Amino acid sequence: MSVLGVILIILAVFTLIMFGLELLRSRYVLNVTHNVITLDSLPDNFDGTKMVVISDLHQMRFGEYNELLAKKIKIEEPDYIFFVGDMGDSKKYNVDAFYDLLETLGRDIPFIMVPGNHDLRLGGGKVHKNFLREISNAGAVLLDNACAEMKAGDDKLYIYGFSQPLNPQKDVDIKYWDTAPVTDAFISGTLGKCPSDAPVILLAHDPTYFGCYSNWGADLVLSGHMHGGLIRLPFVGGLFSPTKKAFPKYTSGSYSINDSKLYVTRGLGTSTFTRFGNPPEISVLTLTQPNSRIFAESQQNNKPVIDMPKESLKDWAKSEWSSFKSLIQERINQVSDFFSEMFGKKKSRFSKEADRRKKRNTYTAAKAAKRMPKEEKHIEEDKPYIYTKDKNSKNIKRK
């Protein structure tokens, strides 16, 4: 064999190894991204508010009981955690991974969430009663076309949750139902008039209709759904939407229309195809006023501020190397935990009884179809949720 042939074989093997490592990274290695978002109308008491945005878990597990995911979230010490849909997976008929995450996170940080299309499919087009019970027990607030009023001193802002309905299709299994199209009139009719006395943050699972959200009046929209475009390439971005449409407009990061801003998180899992060049993402967003101290520091530290520049080849390579090291460290930790458990170390913070209780409460679509109530009641739909935040403390209480 010639020297050229040997070199080509080595290059081919190296390429296959790197390809395999990238597949692993894009499925299992958590990335934490930090962004600063400025809102012109942000009140003083909300300047510096930190939010973690999570979407599209799709039954993914990062550590037992999602402890690794919970740890990375809690390290950030956010004021709020926003779940923007598809915490369950209708194709796997399961939501256990999300319930584990809620239990592991505890009740120290307010959880606010909006359902995604997979969450609705599991409930026959509505939010299933078991899902409602589990998130209520965890202290979470579900905004199913509802509003939460957040208060800090004399200041406030509004959090709205827009639940995009499914489009029923005859002779098609509900797990394949698409979402219904959205118009300006539909959003106004569903959410009512957009308030003008305080900033409005809209949680909307699907970013496709950002134009409609902007026309409604949202100052900031938080979305997921696109899974980062599934396959991401430098300079190009995401290639596919979950419905296999090529080059979707909104896949990751920040966008703006007029006075409205959109942030799309890449999410944590996927229910279709695979992910490549696109690791799972925990998005950490900090709200600031224009020209505030936090805004100035973010510019000095080169933290991204809306709008984000396109990813360069250098950034991509740096991210690849960092994630590769994280992957190796996580696997070392898993091997260490395995041997620790083998020699008698307790492996879980949950009792066996808690596991059995969780298993009893978990539903499947087949069982849900038989047990679906004639009419499901959503949590206090006619009343806003009000949270108060002490100006000098991060303790937040629900009224």
C-alpha cells in the first residue's frame, strides 16, 4: 500500500471518529449559553433579572433523575425558570423525565411554563389532568393562554403563555397532528389586548409566527420548538425544522422585528431525526435597561447582546473542543458513579416509594384516551398569577 493510501485511510478513520463524537456531543453534552437582552421599557426593579429558558426535553435524561441538568440550572441562580414547551414526548408516550427534573430542582425557583405541541398531543388536544397535577405539586405555573403578573416593589411586568392549538386530522394518529396556523386576529382573540402599562414577555413554543407576536405587542418572545435546526453548520445555521422544512427562519439565538425581540433556545432533545453540530442548550438570559451598568459590563466582557452575530468557524471549533472535554468528563463521572454504587454508595436522593408513586402517576396516550374527562379544567384560567419579589432579596412568593 502506498503512503498516500495510508494517509487517506488515517484521514477517513479520523473523520469517522470525529463524526461519531459530534453525534454524541449533540445529543448528550449540555451547553450553557449566556445572553444579555435590553428592553427599553424595563422597570428599575427588574434590571438584572436572570431567566433560564428550557425547551424540548422530549424525554431526554442528563444524569439519573436529570440531576446533571438540574445542577447546571441551579448553579446559574436564576430568578425564574421558563419552560417553553414539549417537556413530554407524544411519540414515546411519556413525561417522566420532566417530572424527575421538577423534583430534582425543588421549589426554590419559580417555574413558569407553556405547553408545546407534544404536550397537547398527550392530552388529546388539551393539557392532561395528570400533567396538571404533577406540575402543580411541583409549584409550577402553567400559562395555557393565561397571564402572570410579576411584581417587584412598585414595578411590574407581564408574562403571557400562548398555547397554539392542534389541528385535528381525520384518520391520523393524534401524535402526528400538526398545530393550527396562527393569525393576528387569532392571537388577539385568544390572549386579549396586549397590556401597555408594563413590559410583556410572551412564552410561545413555536417561533414561526414571530411577526404575529410582534403585531400583538410583545416586547420579548421566548420560544423553542425548532431544536436548533437539527443540523447546524458554521455560517449557515440550522438546516431543518422538526417538520422537515429546509432552512427555517428562526432556529437559535436572537431576532428582532420593530420593537419586539425574540429569543429561540435550541432545546435539549429531539423526537425526529437527530442533532448534529447542535448540542443541547440551557439558555440563560439577563434583562437590562439600555445603558445600565449590566449592559455596559456585557459589552466590555463581549457577552452577546441582541442581535447575535452569526457563528464563525473559529467559534464553532472552540465550542467543539470545549464540548469534547465536557463529554469525556461526564463519562468519567458516570464510570466513577457506577463503581461507587457497586461498593455500597446510595445512588439516589429519591426513595423507592417515590419512584413507585411517580410510575403510577405517569400516563400513556393509550390509557389517557380511556380516562380523558369530558371537560378539563385549567388552573385558575380566569385569574392572573401574581408573584412578588422583594427588591433586596431573591425570595419570590406566590400570592
